[in-house]
Amino acid sequence: MNLHIRRAVVEDTPRLLELVRELATFERAPDQVTITQEHFEESGFGPNPVFTAIVAESEQGVVGFALYYIRFSTWKGRYLYLEDLLVTETWRRKNVGRLLFDRIIEEAKQIDVNGITWQVLEWNEPAIKFYDQYQPVYDREWINCNIHFSLNLA
């Protein structure tokens, strides 16, 4: 298996959005992806990027990605927030997720944050089993809250 782990570039955005849609379908919310390619590109690769993405690339192209940004805790300081980690279905169980997650850990250490935080759906047993290898602390106390605004990018 010839696999290369690297930072995403703007040319990766069409494939990244395909993988985002694959993730949304897996998470039983395919109609929730409303971001445009232009907004995605501007947010990750424009003059003021708000996220960084790492990709796993094989001879067939990008087969997985991890997307993160820096968040700030008033109690703990800077943390790397892992927004998404996805390996396309045909490449799962081939160590790709581990390579991506290990790269995220490396990135976190390089940028000197105090830790990594992420969410996992409570029913996603394969993901929980995967993350268990890293001995995370699961927080069952906090409830996620969201307010959504319609993006008017015109």
C-alpha cells in the first residue's frame, strides 16, 4: 500500500467535499451539508484560513482526511479541535485512520497546544473502538448546543 500523508491544498477541495458528503451520509444526515465549494475553499485556503486539513493520498487519489482548527478554552488555553476524520469505506481497516490521527497528534505537538478535543457519535462503535487506542477521556456530562444561521454568501 503506497500512501502519502500530507497537508491539503486548494486543489483537493472537490474531493474533500465528496468525503464530507460521504461522512454526512454515514452519520445519517446527508441533507445537512450545505457548504459551497467556494466557501470551503475560502475558509481553508483563502487569505484568512480558519481550518487546516491533512489528507491521505494513494495512487487512486485522496482516500481520507482529517480537518482541524484551533479553539481556545478559558480554563486550559489553546486546543486542537478535530472537526472531522474520515477514511473512505474501501480504505478502512488498512491503518489509514491511524496514520491520519498520528499526524494530527504530531501537528498538535508542533503548534504547542494543550491537547486535542473532538466528538464522536455515541452509536459509532467502530470509531469509539478506534479512539480507545489513544486512551481519551470521554465526557458524558456536557450537551452539545448549536445555533445555525443561513449563510448568505452572495
